[in-house]
Amino acid sequence: MNKYKMQLTAEQQAILDGKQGEVKAKVLETLVMFGDIFGAEKLVPVTHKQGHLVTSFGIGLLKPLFSTMDKLIAGGVKAEGGFSVDPRPLDYANGKCNFLEKLVFDKILYSKQEMYENQLRKVGLTGSSKFTCACYLDEVGNQPKEGDVLSWAESSAVVYANSVLGARCNRNSGMLDLFGSIVGYVPYFGLLTDEGRKATWKVYVKTSKKPEAQVLGSAIGMKVMEDVPYVYGLDKFLGSELTDDVKAYLKDFGAATASNGAVGLYHIDSLTPEAKRLGEKLLAENCREYVIDDAELDRVYKSYPVMWKNKEKEGNLCFIGCPHLTYSQLCDWTDKIVASLKAANRKKVVVRTVLTSAPDVVAKFKQTKKYAELIATGATLTSICPLMYTNNPLTKMHRIMTNSNKLRTYSAARYYKDEEILKKITGVKEGK
Amino acid sequence: MKQFKGRVLAGGNWKGEAVVSHQGVNTLATFQKSALKNAKQVYASDQNNPDIYEKNITGKALCLPITIGSTTGGLVIQTVCAMKINPAAFLFSQHIDSLAASGIVLARIWENSPVIAIDQLGDEFLNTVKTGDTLEISEDGTVTVL
């Protein structure tokens, strides 16, 4: 007897009844109970079989995660389509740590990393290079097509897949991402439905120049929270084609909407696929409105608290690349750092600077001469998750700067706009 | 004394103290510091949420509109429930969001946690209840502000 409201197919009911094992039954029950909360009437097939998991870090304290994984492995279940996963937390070769930091990372924080990665491989991890939050990049290749149903987590990847690729995925949590990939079904509600993809906010961008992606996303996220915004006026700055630069902008914009709020889907008028196809048919009735001008962006920017103990001092560590940089962003940052150093008559960055990107993007970048140019500046390139690095309480010794509003939100890092951060790391004095 | 009726997601009877956030609670930012320290109590560590920042929320009724932030959110709720340092109840004024729902379901099914969750209590609930108020929760989803 099914105690849930959802209508299941005979196959799904058999799984729930334990015909494919107790563990798989529990996995399906989790998805059904979850779907029931949202009034989902059915489970629908995951059409893009490759999953993406948010939980990549073997933090010793996440015992429920490890014990659930053990149960999955013992039950003989796995994600048949494979999956990519968020970035690793550590890379000592490129993300320098002192002895004490290494001790804390290895023995306390990420003491289960190796064990957890073994678990991930057993349940379907696609390959050792697939540790990135930007799994949708060309070089990584986990790319759904418009209309595909996904079982992904990682807020920045979900909002990108929904908005820029036109795929369909709810803001799943860690574990449920894997569960959907294991059974091949997800509950049908929210951002999977046409109705759920309608915008309930009209956002008007009326700034005098192209807004900083991370601040604009932050402003919208904090205003609309989990709702869907339809953004007017951004195409004036971005154009109407999803070029590499535009996709990189939308990646950073979306990550800020998702972390400073809970946005899972946005539409950009005349630019993103559904907005181009359906236009204002995507607007729900009685939309609320939010106007963003220069003053509003400035207000939001100035509202960010500075969490450094000594707020007057300059930063001494900088992370660029949360979410992971695209190949074009990596080239662009290299050019900007080199040019800014040259203008300042310097050879090396004045602040320890770490750029982060997907392993497959880094491998491609290393084949170019720009890699040598970047390394010559003293900056380093790695594929870690900056957020996982800043989890170490010892990182409070550093005054971390970042151009990521996501990293700012989850750590004591201080946010700077791209132009400001470039000046800081290359030693260009204010006003120049 | 004022009563509110919500939808029961994970039921239970309980009486205790409220901690109120008028803005969305960022689950990862709120719980991560205490969870990482293996602390016995959670002191909310989200610097962007002045309503609950540095307040002890373990064993309390966390009253909130929804949760926000990273999609690790559900796993974080499952973890603090497994560690038994979770709020005793999550009382949502709005429809529960997908991350919090994941966490409640994972905690119930995989950890046998007694965590209580009620949603759709309405805006008036959040306007009425204050941090430090005593609340009584009934199995049927009734929340009484005493």
C-alpha cells in the first residue's frame, strides 16, 4: 500500500515495494516523499543521464553522507549514466598551504577525502578530471540540451542549466541529486513544469554601463529570493547571442542570484533560449517589479559586511574563479594581469593570487603560451573549490579578497569588483 | 496567546523557545561553522542574517520564511539532525523550499530524526512571533505562541 499521494507506474511501485532491493526502495521513497511535499503527481524520467553532484568534499564530520554512500554501495546501486561532481577542496601543488593548514586540512577537515572519492567512483563518478562546479563547460562536456530533465545539484550549475541551456532541473539538494540519477526519475514539479518556469518578477536594468555580473546577480537574488525573474535591459549590454563572453557573464550572474538568494532560473529578455522563443509569454500574472539603476547597485555593493578582523589593512590572498573560470575568462584574466603589471612597472603580483578553473579547462590552457605568462606573474592556477579552502578556520589568518559573491557569502572573504581586484593584486594605486 | 495552523511535513508535539529570522535562512552559512567544529550547539554563523547571527538555534523552533543558498543545504540539515544539534522544529511561514524539504526528508528517512517541520504558517505568524517567545507545537500543525 503506497502511503504517498503520488501516482507511480508499475515499475516505480515495484521499486518502492523493494523488488529491486531495500536500498533502492529507500532511495525512491526519499524522492516520492520529497515530491509529495511539492504536490508532484508523478515521477518523470531523467533524460540527460549524466548527473552532477554538489558534495565533493570528504569532511570528516559528514558522517551521514558517508554512511548513506556505504549503504548505496552495499545495496549494489549506482548512477548508470555517471556524474561529475563539484571541485576538490585541496591542491597542495598549486594552492599553497603552510604546515599547520595542511595538518588541519588532512587530519581534521578533509580527513575522509580519499575514502569519499573511492565511494564516489563506486556509485558512478565519470572520471578524475570531472571535479568542477562548471560541469556544463565545453571542455568538461556534461552538457544537457534544451528541454532535457536533469538530476543535478550545485546551485550555480542548476541555475545555469535552466537559464542558459534551457534544461529543466529543480534546485535539488546534495544526496537527492545522486538519488535521481540512481533511479532515473525525478518528481515533476517546480522548474520542471511550464507553469513553474514562468517569471513572477520583472526586473528592469537601467544602469549607465554594463553592470558587474556578480553585483547585479546579488541584487536580484536578494530581492526575488526563490522566484523566477525576467530581466529587461541587459541585452543592451550583452547583445542577443550567447557568445563565450556572454555565457561567462551569465555564469557569474547566475551564481550570485543562486547564492545571495535562491534563484534556480532566470530569463534574460531577447537573450536566453526560452526568453527568445517565448518572450513575455513567460510572465505570470501580477508580476512584481524591481528597477536596478546605478544607485541601487551601489547600495547593494556597499551593504556587504567586511568580516576581516582588521578592516583597514589590505588583503593578502586573492581567489578569482568561483564558479570556476571559463577558458575565455582564464585568457582574459591573464591578459589583464600581465597588462596591469606592465603598466605598474612590476613583474609579479603583490598579493598571493589563485585562479581556479575546471581540470579539463586547465589542461587546455596549459597547452597555450598564456599559461607560462600567467605563471610568470606569480599567480597560481588550480582546480580547487575556494569555498572549501576557506572552511579551514586557520584561513582567518588571511585577509581573503575575491570577485565572487558566492565566496563572499559563505566565508569571511571580502568582495571586490573585477577592476578593483585587478588593481589590488597588481599594486596599482587607487585613482590610477 | 495566538494560534496558527500550517501544513505538517514532519509532525510532532513540542514546547520550547522560538528563534525568528525574517529573511531567508542560508542553511550552509548558518550551520557550517558549528558543524565543522563538531560543536554541541549551533550558533548561527551567517553574517548576512542579523536576526539570528550568533544566536543558539539548537533545540529551538527556528521560525523563518524559507531557506536559501547553496544546494548542499539539504545535506547540511541531514547532518545537523544526525549530530542532534538541529533546531527541534523548522516553522516556515511560506511553502517550504526544495533544499529544506530535502533535508527534512533525508533526516526523517535516513536518520530517523524526530525533527519537526511545518510550513505555510503565513506572514502573520512571522510578524507575531518574536525570538524568545515560548511556542507549543501540536501534531496536527497547530502552532501556539504563548
